[in-house]
Amino acid sequence: MSLLSVVVPCYNEEENVSFFYEELMKVQDFFSERQVELEVLYVDDGSRDNTVAEVKKLREKDGRVHLVSFSRNFGKEAAMFAGLENAQGDYVVIMDVDLQDPPSLLPEMYGYLQEGYDSVATRRVSRKGEPPVRSFFARMFYRLMKKISRTEIMDGARDYRLMTRQMVDAILSMQEYNRFTKGIFGWVGFRTKWLEYENIERAKGETKWNFWKLFIYSLDGITAFSTVPLMLASVVGVVFCVLAFVMILFIIIRKLLFGDPVSGWPSLVCIILMTSGVQFFCTGILGQYLAKTYMEVKKRPHYLVREKL
Ligand code: UDP
Ligand code: MG
């Protein structure tokens, strides 16, 4: 027998917990026929509703249901990390509890692992049901990442991914505090099969992400997997030096040929505003990386457990 661990991060998802369980159990026969046992590991990310109680109810009925409950909300990244750390399985899959990651894909995904792939990843090919502004910026983010990062980060990639134990251990060996799992998956490599599906709207409840949260998350992604912005400061610096040199030549020659009529206050102000803007921007970039380094150096735990069953 081998074991498949299903890791499910939950934050205020009382309506979805048992609904998800029922949907998942629809594929249970497929796996038991193939000598694969299931375990379901709900990671409660500091929910303030009855999520924990719902999981405990399931656990009374079915001993294969496990719970790790955080002392507060640490974010989905921390929840996924805790799930991977606590999963016992030979295979591990990460799934959202809102059924946006359809369990019906699991048999097909498992099939690819048997063919020799180390991981089977999923991506959405459409973003229907999402606000257009959000989709637009999401696309921009992936386009930018493709240019500035050497790590492969797929547009529309989800965290829904089935992995072998070997790949899970590789991911766990990356202990960084600022986690951006979509990048970490790409960074560790291994043979990955991509499955595509149409976006599915969440079963019940509401999304935990708003535009601002996603924007901050995208900055995490950039600082975690690219140092190109840091180089930007040097490039801009060089460009400005060249410009300054040309200007100096121009001014000297003009002075020699035409004398020096005192004028040019507006252009001077524009130049000062522009260069100080660029300077602030570059200092801001430095600040971003410094802040990340600061958090990294503190070596705080990724999450704190309040209860574990
Ligand atoms: N989630 C979490 N911690 C958070 C936010 C979300 O564990 O701080 C979980 C949530 O319960 C869900 C998954 O992450 O299972 C995806 O969240 P959501 O559906 O809100 O995101 P979306 O699908 O809209 O991107
Ligand atoms: Mg969702």
C-alpha cells in the first residue's frame, strides 16, 4: 500500500470543509483499487469561524482526517508549508477547500505520476468569473516575471499540484521565510506535467484575496525570484551619467559660442524633480529587498500550531 496525502489550507471555510470531503471521497474507489490509501490533512489557518469544529466532526467519522490548527492567520503560504511538513504520504497533493481545484482530476494526475512524472501541475486557461482588472494585472505580473526571473512561473498556474515524496522533500528543504510557492515549484525543477482546465468559481463563501493583498503578494513573488529590480538602479544610474555628460558638453560649447544667457529655471526644476523621483524609486527597491532580508535574518517560525490531531 502507498499513501496519498491531501493537504487542504482553510481560512474561515466552515461551509466548505465537509462539502470538500464529500467531493474528494468520490475518487476514493479509484485509489483503493490501486492500493493507494488517502489521508486528508486540513490546515486551519487561524480561522475565526467553525472551521476547526467542522474538521473535528469529520475526524470523528473518519480517522483518515487530520488537523493542524494555527494560533492565528499566517497566510496560505504558511498553511501549505505546514501541510507539506505534516503530510506522511508517498504522494502529496495541495488543494483549495473551495473546490476550485476539482478532485475529479486526481485520477488523471495520478496516472501521469505512474508514467514517470515527478509532479503534475494545473493551470487555468481562462479567468472567467474574475474581475477584469484583476485578470489584467495578473497577466501583466506573469509577463513581467517571465522577463525578469529565470525560474519558470506559469501564467494561471494554481497551487493544485500532485507531487512525489522526493519533490516534497526538495520543497521542504527550502526553508525561506518569504515563501512564494508558485516560484518554489518551478525552482526545484523535476519532471512536471501540466494539465489545463477552465476556471471554476468557488463553491461557497467568498475569496480571501482582494486586489491589494494580491498586489503585495506579487511584490513578494518578484523579490523572491528576481534580483533584476536591484540591477535597475545601476542601469538607470549609468543612463543618467551619460545624459549628464552630454549635457555638460552641450552647455560648455554653447557658453563658448554664445555666452551665457541666464535662463532655464523651468528645465532645471524638471530635471531635479525627475532625478529625485528616480532616486526615491531606486531607494524604494533597495528597501524592499532589505525588508525581505531583514525578515529572513530573524528566522522566525513560518507558523505556530495551536492544536494538532
Ligand atoms: N487560505 C488560507 N489562508 C489565507 C487565505 C486563504 O489558508 O490567509 C485558503 C482558503 O481557505 C482556500 C485557499 O487558501 O482554501 C484559496 O483561497 P481563496 O479561494 O480565497 O483564493 P482564490 O481562489 O480566490 O485565489
Ligand atoms: Mg478559491
